[in-house]
Amino acid sequence: MEPQYLRTVLAQWATGVVVVTTLAEDGGRHGMTASSFTSVALEPPLVSVCVASAGATCRMIRRSGVFAVNVLGSDHEEVGRRFAGPGLDDRFTAGRWDTATTGAAVLADAVAWVDCAVAACYPAGDHTIVLGMVQDAATPRPAAPLIYHDRTYYEGIAR
């Protein structure tokens, strides 16, 4: 299967948008936009994210042992784009960020966030599936979700 064609096919799956954050090697914050996030179990409380194995986010999550997942609202397109872009000095200038129990950054006005300790990491091709044990969670505000489909952001259905 040619990777670019598969990417085009998989882009037809509409998904919510999240920003995954963790602790940077210098003690600061690091984050990236992701669309591969899912709940795994309620007992014990587990979620998963998939990150590029060769990327900085994977390395930092493994080193710190923690990450948070911030569910973006329809008005967070700028945040989603900022964390998706390469080489930005301080992605955290978009939005207002707090610090969760683990030390990972959480978006103060996210639709929801979960704060996790790494439970396991599983290699999966060029990505790593990171399983997180939820330590804390919140729903700061009700809002329509930010949706990603066919490489375009869309506002979710209003509540």
C-alpha cells in the first residue's frame, strides 16, 4: 500500500482534534496536535494516543512518563493549527494553559481534558501507541467539538 494514497483514504474518517501535551526535556512544556485518541477502558481508566515513534513527542512522553490530552472546541482552530505546525518556538502562546496533577499542560477552556501517567507503550509500525492511566480529568466548558476531515477543520454540531 502506497503511504500517500492510504493517507488520502484515511482522511475520509472524520475525527475530533486534540492537543497532546507532555513535559519537555528542559523542564518546559511540549505539545502536538493529534487526531488518533481514544478511550480504552473505564476500569481501570485508560486512554490511548498514537504518536510518531521517531518524533520529539514520543521521546518526551517516554522520558517524562506523563501526558495530557486536550479536546479542542470548534473555536480552537488556531490552537489546533499552532500545535500542528513545525518549528514554532512557543506553541503555548495560543490559548490559556494550566498545569495538571502530573505537570502536563491543560487548556483552561478545553471541551475536556484527561491527565495521564504512561501505563505502556506499544510499537505499531512507524508510530507508538501510548496507553495512559487517567490521573485526573475535567470538562471545563460545554462547546461544539473541532472536527478534522479530509485535511480540513470543521466546527462540530452545536449543542
